[in-house]
Amino acid sequence: MSGDARDIMFFRLSPSDYDQSTRLIADHFMRRNPLCRAIGQMDLESYGEQFLVDIKKCLASGVSVGARDRASQTLAGICLNFSPDLDEAHDMSNSDSDMCVVYRVMAMLSAGTRVFQELKVHRVLDLFTLCVHQDYDGRGLGSKLIEKSVEAGVEEGYQVASVHATNSITAKICTRHGFRIVSSLDLTTVADQMGIDTDLIPGDTEVKMLIKELDSENSKPDPQSS
Ligand SMILES: CC(C)(COP(=O)(O)OP(=O)(O)OC[C@H]1O[C@@H](n2cnc3c(N)ncnc32)[C@H](O)[C@@H]1OP(=O)(O)O)[C@@H](O)C(=O)NCCC(=O)NCCS
């Protein structure tokens, strides 16, 4: 198996990548994401139908990014992105009826901020699901997928990229890429209410919403680095 950055090709995902993407999520996201582990939500079924609908939405958006091993053709990582309906997202933050716990946590994070209204932006790119195949961990793929997603967002005219980081590694990656924290939630404060076993979370128990404004000079690729 190869895995150095030069052996990996990055590409825009499409609806035809649905089966491989869901398999990657089932095998390498659900079982390893700290929040999924802490609530025992470790298979696609426990997320419910909405998650599958959202994956399809991301693949149809044209701004989701995949990483493929050139030699083995393994799908080594994905960053599934889409443009949320901001009114709908706001409505969702007011209800917790049928949503699974991960969605409820994300809604609580969004409810803690009115940043999009304050920035007066309407084209927001949500970096919805970041996942790297376990065999490719720690080789910079997660970081590269965030970078490529931001580039795709800039190319497509999005004003802001946002991420709900349920893994402190993602928060670290995004901070390095110029994201700033706009909302955070310490899971220990809602553990009983949500049925979250925070002892299963290694390290930081805070989940964070981060954003990056894309229409500033800072977001443009550095011509020196290409
Ligand atoms: C989070 C995830 C996408 C990171 O992917 P990755 O390709 O390993 O990330 P990178 O190689 O770009 O690493 C970024 C940084 O995190 C560090 N890192 C990676 N895996 C780590 C781990 N298991 N523990 C601690 N640090 C880790 C890297 O060392 C690197 O830091 P450094 O530059 O200071 O060395 C991957 O671990 C994953 O898919 N996890 C399960 C699903 C999940 O939780 N997704 C995120 C939801 S918000």
C-alpha cells in the first residue's frame, strides 16, 4: 500500500461515489469518531435516514473532495461538503425531536451563534463529514482534504466555510488553515441529558464550530506555494 502525498490524487466527488463513501464512513468514521464512540452510535443505521440523505446532498453539491490512492485505487479519504439552507439550519436548532444525538449536538453548536447573520453572508459551505481511511492516518490527508475543500469553496464563490468539529484533530487542522472558533460546547455539560459517556473521549471533550471567511485576500492560494 502506498500513501505518501504524491501517491494520492485529490478529486471532486460525485453521486457515483455514494457506495464507496458510505462504506468508508461506516468503517472508518463511525467506529473512530470520538463522539460516535461516546454515544455508541457506531453504525449508519443509528444515524437514521437523514444522514444518508445528507451524504447524497454532499455528493451532488460538486464541492465534496475525495482522496484516492493512485496505486491501489482505495478511497483513502473524503471531505463531504454542502451548502446548508441557513433558515432550515436555524429551525433545526430549535427542535430536537427525531434527530440522532450527533445531529442534536451539531444543532446545539449552531444555536450558540448568529455568526452568519452578523457577517451578512448567505453562501456558506459546510464541511460536513471529514474521514480518512485508518491505513492512511497521520499522513496529512485530513489536512489536505480541508485545504482542497476550502479551495473548492473559493472557486465556487462561497463566502464562508464552516465545520462542526466533533474530533479535536479536526479543530486543530482547521485552526491551522485559518478557521476561528465561533461556538463551543463541553460535552460533559450535556452528557447525562444526551447519554454521552465522556470517559470514552480521549483528551478534549469540547466540540467546536469553526468558520473561515473565504472572500478575503488571506483565502486566496499563495502563488509562491504552487
Ligand atoms: C480526524 C481525521 C480526519 C484526521 O485525518 P489525518 O489524515 O490523520 O490528519 P492529518 O494527517 O492531516 O493530521 C493532522 C494533525 O493531527 C494529528 N493527528 C492525526 N491523527 C492523530 C491521532 N490519532 N491522535 C493525535 N493526533 C493525531 C497529526 O499528527 C497532525 O498533527 P501534526 O501536524 O502536529 O503532526 C482522521 O483521524 C479520521 O478520519 N478520524 C475518524 C473520523 C473523524 O473523527 N472525523 C472528523 C470529524 S469532525
